[in-house]
Amino acid sequence: MSEPIQEQDLWDSLLNNNCKYISLGTLKKDGSVVRTPVWYAGVAHGTSGSELFVTTEGNSGKVKRIRNFPDVEIAECDMRGRIKGNAISAAAQIVDPTTETGLVALFQKKYGLMFRIMSLPGRKARQRVFIRIRQPETHQPMTPQATHE
């Protein structure tokens, strides 16, 4: 049996874009956790830290939940949301896409044609937002029950 992945090892793996999907666990007002598989892109800023970005529709449930509770859990997962290994706690923040130049290009580079198809103007007339995820200084795992969105 292999040794469990440590938090920093998982963060570094995600930062290096070693998987295609992450499970983003967000808290509901009733205390339950909603886990959603999402595309993401990792960005390293040298000595000033690192962060992950997720893109989604501005009126999605995960955006509403993050506005209420910025603490999230992230883990590697497959496209159906089945978690592969351990989850780590992180802090999320909604970002205006006009303030973060280059994020669309990161997603286009990582996900290619599929990202372009999902971003076609006529597909959905909803505003895209980005979610910035940062690894917090102290690890405080979420404990409520899990559900799927």
C-alpha cells in the first residue's frame, strides 16, 4: 500500500497541472458540502506564492456558495467527480475576469478545443467568472457531509 499524498505534494501536483479535473468542495448554508468536478489551471508566481484558477458561470451554485463561505476543499478527481486520493483545504475568492488578463489563454492552452467549444458565445449567454484558490497557511478540513451538484 502506498503512503498517502501529503498536502504540499498534492498542492504541487495540482499547481503543475498534473491532472485534468479537481473536485471543488463548497459549503452550503445548512453545513453540507457540495463537490463539483471542475477544470482548473495552476499558476506559480515564483517566491510570491501560487494559486489555482477555476472558471465557471457567474450565476452558478458554487459561486454563490463561495461568496457565503470562502473555505473550500480540493482534490484530484475524474470527470465524474470520483475523488482520487486525499483532499486539502484551501481559500477561494471570486475574481472579475477583466482584472485577470491571460486566464482564458491558460485554459485554452490546457484544455484546447474542448474549452473553446464550451466558450462559444451562443452556447450559454452567462457571464464567465474565475475563482482563485489559494492554499491557506493553516489546514482546517471541512467536516460536513458531502453531496453532489
